[in-house]
Amino acid sequence: MKRLRAGGHAAWRRPALAGAILLLAALAFLRPLTSSMALHMFVHIPLILCAGLCAGQALVAAALAHPDGRLNGLLRRWGRWDDLGVPGLLLASLAGAYWMIPKALDQAQAYGWAQAMKFFVLFVLGVILLDSLRRANMVVKLFFLGGFCWMAAVVGLLYQNDTTRLCNFYLAGDQVVAGRGLVLLSILLPLACLLRYRKRLFNGPGEEGQS
């Protein structure tokens, strides 16, 4: 029993430590990681999101280590609300759309409250996103992935083709680089998904338990 408890503690401590390190890195390197539009969108924002993902993994591991605890009951109640992961993935899609808006990046740079809200919302989103992905079936995942990638590609093309400077804090050249990054992201995400779920997609539902 003591070994099981020790293993449970180790299981949640590692992701919790990783999440804390990522969050501290996002705080410590706030200025350099938001010095360009591309770094802000593709490094700083994902860094906070990944910190939340690690925290979510730590919460799940801690709940499994204490099946009769309050945390496990809280996660069960959340699971009943987050049916098939749709609410969590919808929140993720809305957050992704919001942080593609130039005005949102400007506000985060100009106002401390907006920067604090960015940290809070993205971290909480990361906490719930991992659980939502686990609950979602393949159809739900592909639906939200397709919607997000289509949106990223369209916004990326607009960033590149619009000659107007959209962000007050970033130059027009940064805007073009960020647009190229969004188009590249819209290509790489489906490829990563294809590699991750290739057995399930090509071999049918019978292979789902093996992948």
C-alpha cells in the first residue's frame, strides 16, 4: 500500500513540476517571448497552455491516487458536464480564435489586466483540454481540428495579404511572419493528427483499443 501511495505521489508530482517550470518560464521571459507577433502567438501562448496541460495531468494523477477524495469527485462531476469533450474543445476553439485577433495581442501588451487574464484563461484551458481530448471520439476531434485549421489558414492568409498594419505593438513584417506561421500550423496539425491516429483511421474501430 505504501508503494502504491508513493507511486501515486510521484505520478502527479512530475507533471506538476513540469507545469510550474513552464509557467515560470512564461513569466520570466515575458518580454522576449512577446517581442514579436510570431513569438507571442507560437511560443508564449502555447507555453502557458502546455503549463495548464501538465497541471491537468497532475490533477488526474492525484485523483487516481486518492479515489475516495474530493478531487476525484470533482473530476467526475466535470466529466458529466463535459460530455464527449465538446464543451472543453469548444472553449479551446474560441480561445484560439480570440488570440488570432490583433486587438487581443495589443491589449495583452498594453494592459496588465489583459496580460493577467491571458495567463489565467490559457492555463485553465490547458487544465481542461487534456481531459476533453480524452473524452472526445474521433469524429468530435476531427470536427474541431478541421474548424481550427481552416480558421488558422484563412487568418494567416489575411495577415500576409493585408498591407495595413494590424497590430500597434508589432511591425508589418512581424504580421507577415505570423501569417506564414498560421498557414504552416494549419498544415502541420492535421499531419500530426494523422500520424497519431493512423492505426485508428486506416484500420477501423477494431484497432482503437490498440492505438
